[in-house]
Amino acid sequence: ATAGKVIKCKAAVCWAPKQPLSIEEIEVAPPKAHEVRIKIVATGICRSDDHVIEGEISGIKYPLILGHEAAGIVESVGEGVTDMKPGDKVIPLGIPQCGKCKCCLNPYSNLCYKNDLEKYSGMLLDNTSRFTCKGKPVHHFIGTSTFSEYTVVDDIAVAKIHQDAPLDKVCLFGCSFSTGYGSAVNTAKVKPGSTCAVFGLGGVGLSVIIGCKAAGASRIIAVDLNSDKFAKAKEFGATDFINPKDYDRPIDEVLTEMTEDGVDYAFEVIGNTGVMTSALKSTHFGYGKTVIIGLAPSTATISFDPMLILTGRVLTGAILGGFKPKDDIPKLVSDYLNKKFEFDGLVTHRLPFMKINEGFELLHKGDSIRTVLTV
Ligand code: APR
Ligand code: ZN
Ligand code: ZN
């Protein structure tokens, strides 16, 4: 009944940095060719959305509709969309998979030339927006914009998932869970019996722990400045807990001593370049691998003694845990439905969509791991 028509609905609009989101009535245009309009059912609140609200990401164009960790149901599809139909359960993807570019064709990469991660055009691929509010166009955010009752995405930026998937849980596969879990199993390729250190125990860091455990790590050292985070980390499989505040020497020295010359794998899940260097230094010479996951401020740079790398340590990173989004996210959903892993404890708060700003307050206070908004 709504197909082909403009939908009026509620969305949380970010008009400008450093102010609360504003719930507005917006108009969502119908999908054009190779686009999909989605009714959002559940959407998580991620630190990256907050970085934009705080004005920390250069190049972002305001006003925009944030949100990139969601699940929903296809409302209608544009011309030429063959792999999805109204009623299908889907997860919008912050990085697309066109399947044709140099990166998509490379089995070792999960980025796509069509991503909007660094230029932040705020548009769909045809370089226009589907949103208006009070007569003004509103930008998209990395092609997802899930803080809205309805959104439109390019068909290369949405994954069709199993019809039995609980949307209020698998929404986390759009960002935090996939990012953390995949960093351990795909990017680091954690080996059974190994020792891992995870710096930062937010939703992403805890998902790294779930991945390390699933991969068979025997020792998982959880590091955070907030000791309240340790109980959850333990639940998911961490074996040792370090609060840098309890030590008067560099944390890499503490870890190196604890582990006979360093850990096999270190994960930085904060976005702090100082911690990235500590993570690198805490890995074992000859083979230690460090994975950068945290998003540092746009102006940040990192420097370290090149001997660290010359002597065989590896420094790497990945977006979305190295998963090829359109191919691998549906498989991850099926693995979850087949009980290959559990991640229920990641969602600490559930709120109705209209209380989105309360969700951001919980994030600021450090009270929540993940807040899921029900739309
Ligand atoms: N040393 C140790 N822990 C720290 C430090 C530090 N210097 N600074 C912050 N932390 C801890 C915080 O106490 C918090 O528990 O890091 C954790 C970060 O968690 P969240 O802010 O909830 O972040 P999360 O959503 O997990 O995302 C982490 O990954 O995808 C990126 O943009 C995201 O950069 C962010 C990072
Ligand atoms: Zn995110
Ligand atoms: Zn591509």
C-alpha cells in the first residue's frame, strides 16, 4: 500500500554537532532503481554515531540521519532488485559489497570501492538523498541511516538474512558484534591455545573476547580503565583482568611480564593511538599480531620504533571484522541460529526509539554496553 509513495514517518535528525538528536517527522522517498526501502525494527547505538554527534569526524555533512547497526523488513524495492522482496528480513550494511570492484574481487579484502567511509558524501550511490525534513534535504550516513522508522539503502548495501532471525538481537551484526568477533576469527585468525589481550571492553571489545574464545584461545587478558567492565568480560571468557590505573608503569611492560615476553594477539578496541602503540609493544617478537579496531580522531597519527615491526610483529586492522558484508553477514546469522556462539549479554539496555537521547546518555556515562532501540 505504501510502495511507490512517499512515506511520512519519525526519524532522529542530527541537525548540527554537539546537540541532542531531534525527533522529527520526515519524508522518505520511494526507492529508485537498485535501492531498497526498509522498515527498521531494531537499531543499536554505537560509539561511532556518537563521534558524529560530538563533531569529531571531519567531512560529515549535516543535517543527517545517523544509525548503522540495525535490522528490519523490506517495505518495497526499486527496479532491478532481484535478491530481495517486500517482507524479507534484512540488515543494512555500512560498507557495501558491489561484487565487481578490485576489492570485492579480492578474497582477502572486505572493503568496496563504493563505500562512503572517508569522503562521507552523505548520499546514496546516485549522489542524491531520499530524506527531507521541513522542506530541506537531509543527508544519509554511510548509506544506512537507521535512526528512522523507514530508510532507503542501495541494494549492494543490504544483506538478506534468515527469516527466523530475531531482529532485536541480530541488529548488532550490522556493526559491533561482527566487528569484534570477525577481528578475532578473520583478521587475527586466533589459534587454539593462544594468548590474547583485548584493550577496551565496550560492545566491540567484548565481541572480540567472544571471538577469541570461539577460536580456542586459552588465555584472554581484558584491559580497561573502568573495572566495572570486568564482570561482563569474564562472562564472555576473559581469564585475566588489568586496570592500567593499578600500575605505575607502562601497561605493555605488565603484559610482557605476565605472558613470558608478550601475547600472541593484541586488539585495540578504544580508538586511542597511545593504546595502539602499547598493544603493539605488548605482543611477542617474531610473530605477535596487533589488530586495530578502534576509530581514532580524524587528525590522529601514530608513531613507534620500527624495530618493533622489523623483528616480526604484525600490525593490521579491519572494518567490520573482515567480513564480506553481503556474503558473510547472512552466514553469521545462520551460525547464530545454529547456536555456534552466544552474545546475548551484550545488550544491556532496551528503549523505545523515541528515547534515543537517553540511550546516548547511557553511553556517555559508561553505564551501557549496547542499547538497542525498538522502532
Ligand atoms: N585504556 C583502557 N581502556 C580504555 C581507555 C584506555 N586508555 N580509554 C577508554 N577505555 C575503555 C572504556 O572504559 C570503555 O570500556 O574502552 C572502552 C570503550 O568502549 P565503548 O566506548 O563502549 O566503545 P565500543 O562501542 O566498544 O567501540 C570501541 O571501536 O568501532 C570502534 O568507534 C568505535 O572507536 C570505537 C571502538
Ligand atoms: Zn558502529
Ligand atoms: Zn565493490
